[in-house]
Amino acid sequence: MANKRFLAHMTWPEVKAIDKSKALAVLPVGATEQHGHHLPLYTDTIISSGVLERAMDRLPEVAPAYLLPPITISKSNEHRGFPGTIWVGAKTLYDMLFEIGRSVHESGFRKLCFFNGHGGNVGVLHSVTRDIRDEFGMTTFFGSASSYVNGVDLPPSVDSREKDYGIHASFTETALVKALEPELVKDELAKPCFPDYPTTGIGLTGKVYAQWKTEDWSSTGVFGDPTGVTDEIAAEYLELAVEGTVKFLQDMIDFEYAKPPTEDGL
């Protein structure tokens, strides 16, 4: 990625000189947690940072988007009991992200995005983005790379349950890591693992679900079918993720609130 977009490679006078009227700061939010036998602990950080770096490189030179150093340890306590998982609690993560928002605001930026790679962070991100908006008046966003490959047709060899239960160390995550850091994927150890989930109206995710830890449903740490990921599929998934992220970045740069006329003294 071009150094000119990585804020940590800049000097403070260079940051001060940025026209902040539409400038966007983006923070990759990853994790360090188990991803089965075949993927590295760093999977979520590899995906969030890797997709974002490639998307930043595709932006027009004049697009004012800037990359912050990633968060690499986050709220991963659902994976406790699997060695190598390093996590912080919800309050700690909230406080860290809120203070980063404060710092970005004090540097003059009006817009901040948390680009998330780990599902366990979503609840905290909903809260902290609203609170940063309220406290500092910043326009705050969050999104994720994997959302741009949801709904892609899977190869016939992949277990059909992948669409419903492929949420961790799954086909999608395996494809993205294989495209970004292929030497870290142990294809020979990739095996499907699906929860023996009860047939009720309560889901594993979604609008109505029961809270869970990984050990409640998976002995390997995998939720899904990570087999059958070819180099061609990996490249296709990465391209979809990067294309979607480029548009997301451009949309955030252009985004402004259309405030309604004042009524009743508000």
C-alpha cells in the first residue's frame, strides 16, 4: 500500500496539512483467536487489513482516505479454552475504540470508519460508533470485507449447511486468507464442522438467537466447511471483497447527513 495513505508513516505536520473537510480515517479492527486447525490466529486481522490496504491502493489519488494501524486483539472471549486466543473484554474494547475516536477527532478528522474483521466485535461497534457520533459530532461508520462475498454460489462439493452455519474458519474466511497469505493456510488440515443445532426458531445468529461459546458447538473451532477452496476461488473472493470495499470507501468520503428543517425549537 502506498505510504501516503498510511497515517502512521506520516509526520504530524503532514497530518495537520490534510484537508479534513471530507477526509476519512479508517481503522482495521481484527483479532487474535483460534481459527481451527487450518487457519492462523491472525485470520481476522489479515482479512480486515489486507482487503483494506488493497482497496486503498485502488482509490483515485485525490480520494482523501487514510489508514490507521490495526487493532489486533479484540473481544474474542467466545473462543476461550482454545490456546492462542488472546482477548479483551467488551468494556476494554469499547474504551479503546472510543479513545481512538477522540484522538482522530482531535487530529481534525470529521469522519471515522471501523473496518471490522471479527463478528464478536459487532455489538461493541454498534455502541461505540453511536457514542462517538454523539460525543464528538463525527460521522462514524463500520463495515467488513466478508460482507461483500455473502451470497456467492458455493462449489457443489461444499456442504450445503455452509450457507447457514459457515460463520468461523469457514469457506469464506479460508478463501480470503488463501488469497492474502496462502502460505499460512494448511489445506490438508481443513475439515468441515457443523453444530448439532436444535430445530427451533432460535438461531446461531440473526434476529433471534441464543448466546454461545465456541466450545458449546464445535470441538475443532470451525463452524462451516472450509474444504475445496482453490486458488481461483480465493482470487475471486478477494476481488469481490476489494471491489466492494473500494465503493464503501468512496461512499463514506461522499456521505453527508441531510439534516431536516428545524421545528419545535429542536
